[in-house]
Amino acid sequence: MTTTDERELTAAASQLSTAPVDDSPQSPVPGGSFGRELVAWARWFWRQLTSMRVALILLFLLSLGAIPGSLIPQNSVDEIAVGQFRERHETLGPLYDKLQLFDVYSSVWFSAIYILLFISLAGCIIPRSWQFVGQLRARPPRAPRNLTRLPAYTTWETEADAAEVRAAGERILRRRRFRYAVAPAGDEGAIAAEKGYLREAGNLLFHIALFVLLVAFATGNLFRVEGGKLIVEGDGFANTLTQYDDFQDSAFGADLDSFGFTLDDFTATFEKDGPQRGTAREFYADLTWWKGADGEQHKDRVEVNHPLQIDDTKIFLIGHGYAPVVTVRDGQGDVAFSGPVAFLPQDGNHTSTGAIKVPDYRDENGEKTQIAFQGFFTPTFGGYSKEGMVSQFPGPEYPALFLNAYRGDLGVDAGVPQNVYQLDTERLKQFKQKNGEPLRKSLRPGDTFTLPNGAGSLKFERLERWASFQISQQPGNYWALGGSILAIVGLAGSLFIQRRRVWLRTAPGADGRTVVELAGLGRSESARLPEELADLAVALQTDGAPAVATADDADGDGGGGKDTGEAAAGDKSGAAGGGSAAAGAKSVESEAGPAAGPAAKPAATTSEETESDEPDEPEGPEAKPDEGARA
């Protein structure tokens, strides 16, 4: 192939992609003034940051960085679980704190990756968009001088006039939604056409959708208001700050929606037999909710992954457990406390721990003091372990409560916040038996735990359930959904739509006939390009340029097309059969009548000769109506 042919094929394959062309050095060249070197290094850094390679690396790092957020408990989701993790892992806990692994999504390193990916996408989208607009306005490149060098090619002779062939070609290309333009002066008799711009549009749409997703997630994190609340059956909740067990406000503050709800009933059933014994089968909460102070009441059911939405707030069901109802009497026989106490599950069978704190209490002498109980609850008692009681089934088949009793200072009068589910025994003294052993008691519903020396008692009345809810107000969710849908649509377009170019050339032949050449070039090798070129050849022969037999055809086998000695595109085979014009492996049947003989001459080069990833060269001026360009 000559240098001229290579240049023409490069121009023909140019701008089949909107990927930015980097024609600058790989790194700044030393020398020159400090200011110039600084600018050169800044430009080099910007090119690296906005390259596809770096964008993919950042996207991979973002996915990799999200893994700890899924495996390690997060403060933004469950501070209690974080505290329990620190207690169980005294070495890893401080290390995770330093690495911000308990706050992954708000950590410095995760935010840095996020912001760099954001900038990289923006720097990639803007130049590609302008380049794509420029391609839409530019005319298709002129036909190469030697069309036989293209991977998909066919030729035949016809009795039709060259102008008629070109007119028929324009009609066919227009019907098939090709963007085309007649050749400029100096290459008369050629039509350049191209199709498949939706591929590049899909590519850009995919990048824009990723950008929208990042913006939506950033907006959601900045303006998200989220909190958690544990509610026992029969209790209610009002959407005010004081009602939350834990609360995370947005970076800029937010107004809470005015509503409230009551947990009417919670239902959880489990598989009792078989290998899936203990697996939850039903898991839902029945609520009564209202808007405003005196709003109309509504009843709804909240299930896992099916939240209740009130205005802009969603209420998610995230957990459940058991709350033994106890009555505590002091040394004077008065009721010091009565009600349900939530115990937190520690395993899949709901072996739970909890504390019962009674700050207003009078002992047997009438003196004011404080008392507390700490222990385990098992919905189905299964014996003892080193840690205490264990449950063998999550359902309440045989509930049991195991308690230790303490008296002293609970620390609640100091005004320091403390965990209501845990007991700090530093300033407490445990009740003892007569033999000096710690006083403890196992209780079934209806049993009473009597303290020594008339100090009081605790009765296990009955068992109730509790459910925990996450109340979240997060903008940007619909933007994230729209961005996800657009990303899928754009990715599908960029994968399944092929960008291709077709050239039609007519030239005077022997005996006053017209030689028709048809060739195509795609961004990547595909069997669809030769097939589409064959369809165009069939349509063109049918519409106005029927093939006629030549002297060479008459000497062939059965009037078959003459093999030019070069492999056709697709399966690299020559055309054969009467009345056909081959494009790749597909034969073109002429419908001009029995007298119309075949004259197909397929020819193509290998893909190495038409590599489309060489540097782009400037194309011709933009198409204007008076230049014959049509769209």
C-alpha cells in the first residue's frame, strides 16, 4: 500500500470515535522557564486525570473502598453495633478509628476518590461533547482513491447512466437513514455516507449518566437527614429530634416533615423444621400514621425493602427483638417501675442482652437509692454456655429471663448520656446470697425474683416484641434512579450500535457502460458491515443500476462473477452464482430479468491495512446546501 493510500484510508476512518486524541508528549520535556514547566506539568496531570485509564482506576478504587463500608459496622447506620465491635476487638477498634473505617463514606480518602472521579468524568465529557457536535456538523470524508483496499467492497457494471445510479443511491441512503453528501469537485461520481451516530451518543450518555449518579449521591449525602428509633408494640413516635434514639442531621440542616406513627403490631414467623430451621418467613410491622398534629389516621404495613413514605420521608423496617414486661417493687412494696424493656439480640437465635434500670427506688429502710438488673433473655431456652444462657430458636417457644441484681449509683443524675441497653457496674454493688455467691435468678413469665432482706422484687409479667425503624429523608434518589436507567440505555447503545461509513462511486466503463463501486468501513470488524453493504448493493441494483454481464463473466463458470484474487470481507470468499454482486459473504441477486448477467467483483483487504486507530487528519469543510450535502 502506498503512502497516499494509507493517508486516504486514515482520513476515511477518522472521527469514527469521539475519544479525545492525545497528540501531546507523554510527559513534560525538561528545560525552559519555571513557569512554562509548571504549566506543562499541570497540563500533563490534567490529561492523565481525564484519561479513560485513570477514570477506570478511580471507579475500581471507589468500588474497592465501598467494601469496608459493607463489612464493617458504620456509625451512620448503627452506633450500637460499632460500640460492640470496639468491645470485641480491642486491637482492631483503634486501628479502624484511625483509618476512618467506621465512617467509610464520609472519610477523607473515600471523598478524595469520589471527587477525583467526579473531576475526571467532567473533564472527559466536555471535550467529547464538543467533538461529537463537530462531527455532526461536518460532512462525511471523501472516498479513498482505491476503494478495493477497504474491508467490505463490491463492484459491477450497469447500462444505467451514472447520474441515475447516483440518484438511486441517494434515495436508498435516505430511506435507510444514512447521512450523506456528494463528493466535492475533483472526485465527481462519488457519494460519501455514514451511519451509527447513536453509538457515540450512547457512549456520551453513559458518561453523563455516571456524572449524574455521582451528583445525585453527593446531593443525597450532603442533604440527607437520618435517624433510628426502637419502638415496642403499642408505643408511638413523633418526628421530632427528641424522639430519636440516634440522629444524623444534614450538612446544612433540614426541616423535618411533620408526622407520627404507632406500632400496632409486629409479626415475625420462622421455619420450625428442616435444614432452614430458624429462617424468617414473615417479617412485617402494622402501623397507624398521621400527618401534622391532628391529621387523618391511616393504616399501613411496613416490610423489609418496602418502606412507608410520608411526604419526602421514608420509614424502613430494619430489625426486631423481644421486650420482657417486668414490674419492680421497692423495699416499701411500692411499684418503682413497670413496663417493657427491650433486649438486643446477639445471634441469629435471638439470644439477647439488656439492662433494667430503676433510678427512683427506696430500700427496706425507706432510704432513697437506685437499683438495676442485668442479664440475658432467650425466646427458646437452650441451656447455658460460658457467656450465659443461649437460645436454640428465634421464636418464643420457651422464653426465659436470666438476671443479676445490683444497687448503688447508676450515674443517671450526672447528666452524662449513657447507653440504656448496657449497665455500667463501676459504682454499683451486686446483691449476694447467704453463702456469698452473686445473686442471680432464671425467670419464666409469671415468676418473681425476690431480693434478700426485703429489698424489693421483680416480676416477669409477659413478653412483647419491638421493632427498629430507620427514618430517612434523602433527596436525589430519583436523580440516581434516572441516572442508572440512562447509564443502561447508553451502555446498550454503545455496545450494540455500529458506527460505519459507505462510499458509492460511479465511473465510465467499456462500451459506454457505468462501473459502480460500493465500499464500507466500520469502527471495528463485524460481519454486519459486509451484510449491510450487500443489502445496499441489492437495493441499488433493483432500484436503478442492474448488473450486466461482461466478457470476463461469459468466460467464467456458469456466468458466475469473476474473482479478483482478493478475499472478500466477512468470510474472505469471492462471489459466485448467476446475477449476483457480492459484499463479503453475501450474494446480491439482480432482478433486472433473465437477460441481465452477473458482474460482481468483490475485493477487500485485511483489517491490518485499514486500522482505524491512527491519528486523525482534518476532514473537508462542513457540508453546505449549495455543495450538495444532504442529511
